[in-house]
Amino acid sequence: MTIAMGTGIASTARRRAAVGWAGRLVLLAVLALGTLPAWPGTAHADDPVFVRLYYSSWMTGRVDRSPADPTGAFSNEMLTQNPDVGVEAIFMRRLGLSFTRQKLLRDFSDPAGSVAGCAAAPCQVSENGVQQAVNLTLYGRPVQHDQFNLFAGGGAGSLDYGYRTDGTAYPGGDLFKSLSLSRWFFGLEYTYDRIGFRIEISHASASQTIAGQKAELGAAYRYLTLVIPLN
């Protein structure tokens, strides 16, 4: 009964956190839409809504800390080929609302066998996570084709995480599921009529506490992303 009650409380807390983040994002979107008409040169509300798809696996990055590596002892192990996909609608040519889904894949060797779950040294560790986020992006210039543009923004969502030691899954349970995620990013892009590219620098952090146990993750990314305008 205690376990079931603890799991129910954790699930309720996660739902409340998700609702809270969604509410903040909606409020930010309303405030941004309200201030955009006052910007010099801002497009009118009847301008078309630009829709884009994003894809990338061309990247580098690092994990500063994770449930498998809470002190960052293995943060020098660089990330490569972590795919990232997204879809975005750009309103009034300045404000983007997007959904992104990004994988976290990292393998490293623990020569001392200090990672929780390692049976014997040395130990091979494989991390696997999926982060999903709703994001708001502000563009430096009115969005259109055949031009450079700057962008910056932030988002919130969740992270599902897990890792294996020498091929055996570590039993993280609910502690590793639906960590509360926040992220910020900025970069430069160039788009043509039907294709474009952007360079994005971002940072993500996620955490969750259940029954006195805490799971945290912090990571930094640099992506070269393919942009596919749909209109």
C-alpha cells in the first residue's frame, strides 16, 4: 500500500509540474503576441503562419551530470549523432511555437566500476534518454525566405532516462521517468524557399525527487539542423 501510494503521489506531482510548465508557456506566448505589434517593422496579424520541420543528427555536446554520472566525472565523453526532430509554427513572422523530440545517447567506460549497478571493474555504461519539449522562439527579423536570421528561445517538457551497465538495465523505476525538463537555446539560420540550415547552441536541465531520492541531468548541445519550410 505504501509503494502504491508513493507512486500515486509521484505521478500526481509530475502531472502538476507539467501543467505548471504548460501554463507558463501559454502565458509567455500571450505576452509575446501582445508585445509584437509594438515592435518596429513587425508584420501584421494577417501575415501567413510559417510552418517548418526540423531534423538533425549532426552535432556535438557533453553531459555535465546525469543519474549514472551525478558528479560529472565522465563529462569529457563527447556526444555525437544524437538525433533531434521538431515541428514549428511561426506566428506574425516573429514568434515560433514548436515541439521537439531529442535523443540522448552516450557510452562510456568506468575503469573503477563506481557507477551504480556495475558488477565489476571495468564497466561499460550506456545511457539512453528521450527529451520532449514545447518551445517558444523569438526571431530577430521578420521571417521570410532567402535571408539570414537570429533566434533565441526557451522551452519546457519532460525527460525519460535510463542506463545499462555491461548490458544490464539499472532499475531506476519512476525516479527516471518524466523528469521535469527546461531548456534554452540561440543561434543563426539561413532559409531558401524549400530548404534551410540553422546552427543552434542549447542547454537542457532536468530533475526529479521521489521519496528523498533525486535524479538530475544537465547537458549542452551544438547542432547543425536541416530546415524544411512547408510554405
